[in-house]
Amino acid sequence: MPVSFASSVPEDVSALVLPLREGTSPDTATQGLPKDAAAALERAAEASRFKGEMGSSVEIFAETDAGTRRILLVGMGKKKNADSLEKAGGAAMAKLQTSGEKTITFDAGSVDLKQAGSNMAFGALQRGWRLDTYRTKLPKKSRPSVKEITVVASDDEAAEWDRFQAIYAGIALARELVTEPPNIIHPQGFVERCRPLAELGVEIEVLDKDEMSELGMGALLGVAQGSAAEPKLLVMRWDGTDGAQKKPVAFVGKGVTFDTGGISLKPGPGMEDMKFDMGGAAAVAGAMCALAGRKAKAHVVGVCGLVENMPSSTAQRPSDIVTTMSGQTVEVLNTDAEGRLVLCDAMHWVQEKYSPDVMVDLATLTGAMIIALGHEHAGCFSNDDDLADQLLGAGRASGDALWRMPIGKAYDKLIDSPIADIKNVGPREAGSITAAQFLHRFVQDGVKWAHLDIAGTVWIKSASNLWAKGATGYGVRLLDRFVADNHEG
């Protein structure tokens, strides 16, 4: 959706959105309106008991020389920050998206905050994202009508919009990958959706089944062997330093494009949601899109292990033993604990290939993470306190919240196997922790590593001010902010 900037409110009939902080008088937001319209909007606010609560709104229709204009006062809550403005913009989009309005104009001049209008537009773009590709009989009243956004702001603010646009493009890509059905986004389909990143300057490399077999990726290939869809290892590299940063930051994403559980078959009810089991890989792809789109001055490599986990006569069995690329052997006790098998080979490969000092993996890894943290935070496990603090800080700044979880030797012994080096599941208790401990065994000495279990945050069945029900794009903003704050020259 195109976003344009204007130095003053356009004299047209576009829907005009004005933010109001909770606890402040409506006249602080309406002072730029004609007197009659301002008075009407203030009366409407009083009559509806509108106080500026986050996401709440009140509207009027005012007559202008150009025609009838909808004017919306939207609450931004008690805080005056970028997050509150984004959510206010998103709330306005949620209300207006199918209203018949074609253009939304955001005028945040009453808010004394840099890039206030841009933050509202950024929130509106996020809330406005939807995938209607397969809806052939959508009623007219349910179709999005908003086609354009105008922001009333200075030329300086307009000049910085490209950064917001790039991050939104990354969020949109991640949501698209997660939302598309698994007959479209299988391993090869995922790769094809990411190939256009080459136009932004991202170097694309794809390893196929034979190449991974030659490298000894027995764990990843073991997960894929039950499916007719061949596995892929997608590698995306962005170097915005012109070679100055020799070692890249490595992001590794779990990309199980559909997860039946394999022979350890999941229950039927809810299995349809398992198309989002590639949410970690989607976040990595989206982050690479954002970084390249805004020309980040950093060297980053993103690796996605892409497989489909299916039951068949060729599928791996509970009690199979596989040999990983690292040479460690794994007793596969549960074929539904497959994500860690994909990640361990992808993590080892990127360490061997690029020797990163910092490696972060993202995965919808365990249901236990949802039990522990619900849908409010993703879990952060790390072998380095500074790295964990950097990620938690990026989470707070970006809105992709993290909560640190423990790892340690006491948990590590829970995945010792009596017949192989490791077993792929521990006991019922501490399920997310033992999954992290499994991955920790594949981190090489000296590498600062973090594992982000994003099982509860990638797909949410309730709408918010920044997304409709479904894919959230979680992880894109987090990784982009982490790079911006810690790894850009």
C-alpha cells in the first residue's frame, strides 16, 4: 500500500485520523480542525465517554468544500511513545479498512514525538496486512477499501520513511510465508518466495538433498525422509559493510513447512495449524528482507532448514538413530520432536561455513513454551549473558517481547541416551529447556549463541491492534533491532 507525505492536511475527503493520549483534552488533537468540526468531534467524544484509551475511537462526518469527510479521534493510551502510536494507527486501520474509505490521512502533529505520523502509518500497514488470494466469493463489504495512506509531516520525516517501509516488507514476507497453505509453501515453494530478495542484494544459495547428504546432515534428512517434498537448506547473505565485517552474525530458522508429527502422529484436531511450524525460518527470511531493504551496514547470514515431516513407509521411526553433520549421534525417540533435528545440522553447517561469533536460532520448537509463557513472550535461552541482554533489549524496543529461560548441566543430563550420544526428547518436565539443551550441544566453543522458542508468538488466534487473527510476523522486528543496536558499523 503506497504511503505519501504532505506538509498539511489535504483538502479532500480522505478519512482524517487524529491521535489522542489518554488523560488529555480532546481539544489538543482537534485544534487544527475548522471550529465547527472541532466542536462536533469534542461533543462526540464527551457523549461517548471517550478518554483516549488505547485503540478506542470516536468519529464524526463533517461537511467540507470537497465533500463529506470522516474524522476519527483514536486513543493511544497513557504512554507517549512509538509503540502507542503504532497501535493507534493499527486500530484506525482495523476500523476503516473495509469501511469504504479509500485513503487514510494521519495527522499526529499534536503529539510532540519524532516520527509520530510515520509510526501511525507503520502500525496501519501492519494491521492492514491480509491474504485474500484464495477468497473468490468475498462479499463487497468485507473487501478492503483503503488503498493509500497519507502522513502529514515534514520533509525530514518523509526522508526517513524508507526504513519503516523496509521493515514492513520483512514483516509482510514472514506473514505471507506462514499464512500460505502447505501445498504452496513446501520447501521448494519457500525457496521460490525468497528468491526475489536477490533483487535487494541478498546472495542466495540453496543446498539440495544430495548436497546435504554428502555433507552428512543425517538429522535434517531423517526428518524429511517420509515426505515426497525434497528438503532444502536456504542460505541468504547480506553484507552491507563491503567486506569490512569478516564474520557475519548468523540467524538460523526452523522451517518445517508442515508438521504431522511423522510416525509419532499428532492428534487430528488442530493439526491444520502446523503450517506455521516454519515460523522461525519465516522470521529469518523476513529479517533478511528488512535488513537488505534498508541497506543495513552489517554482515548477516540467514539459514533456513526446510523440510516437511510426514508419516509414510519411508519415514523415520521412533528408536531410529541418526548421525548429525557434527558427527554426534541422536536416538530419535519421538519423531514429533523434529525441529531440533533440523536445526542442529543447519547450525553446525553455518558454523563450519562462516565461523560466526554470534549465532541466534529461532523456532516454533515446543508446546511447552506456550504452556510456560502463553502468547505474550517468546523464550530466550543463551550461553552468554551479554547476548541475552541484547536480545531482550531488542525485544522491548521492537515489541517482540522475550523472556529469558534457564539452561545448565542439571538439565543437560536429561537428554543423555543409553545407546547414542543424545536422545531427542527428555522427560515431560522442562520440555522447552531440554530442547534448548539439545541445541546447545551443537554450539562450537567460543560462539555466543541464543535459542528463541517462538512457538506461542508466531500464530495467534485473536486479533490485536497490529495484526488480524493468524500470522504476526514475530521475530522480524526483533532481529532487525538487534542488528541495528549491536552490529551495525
